[in-house]
Amino acid sequence: MSAPQTYATHRRFEPLHHFVLLPFFLITTVATIYTAVRRPALGTLWIALLALAVLALAVQVRVYSLKVQDRLIRLEERLRLAQVLPADLQPRIAELTTRQLVGLRFASDAEVADRVREALQEKLDGEAIKKRIQTWRPDEFRV
């Protein structure tokens, strides 16, 4: 069993993506650009451009998956907040930004109303919200 999730431990690295693919593509891109500069030719330039395109593709795939995850979190949190917030805060759910909703997903049901009030009044970003959470609600399904 793993340790409980907290603000300090909630970030997730995907080993294959962060520690294998990205470094491999980055090193390949740098090496092929170096070769294209040292020995300019259509072939070396084309390989360097291909390496750059593959690196860009790897980054873009990650960005797309995180954007989809944020959209799902936004939906999930709006549904949860509609159920757990007091009546005076429910009409203000639409005022919360995606970044705020992403931060609020870690707040327990018991404290989420306080965090929502703070987020709206102080215009807190997601990181500031997460730092204020007292009872962490883990999210084990992150991409």
C-alpha cells in the first residue's frame, strides 16, 4: 500500500513518458540537429526535422491528455459541488475557473465550501487552493 496522497506527493510522473520517451526524443533531436549543422545535406536536415516533429508529437500527446483530464475534472467537480455546497454557493459554481476546479478536487467534502469561498473571494489559482486544503481527498486516476 502506498503512502497517503498529500500536496507534497500529489504530482505524478509517468515513467515511460517522463524518463524514457521524452529524454530519448530530446537527445535524438539534439544529436540530429548537431549532425545537420556539422554535415549539411538534404538527408541530415530531413532527419533533424523528423526528430523535431517526433519530439513535438510526444509533447502534444501529453498536452492533449492533460487537457481532456482537466475537462473531465471540471465536469466531475461541478457535479460534486452542486451536491455538497450550501445553497448560497451553488449559483456561483459557474464562476469557478477550470484551474480552480482542478485544485478543488483535492478538498474533502467537509471543507470544500470554505475553499470555494476563498477561491471566489480571493481569486485563488489551483495551486493556492491546494496549499490550503486541510483534509486531502486523493485522486488516484490522474493521467
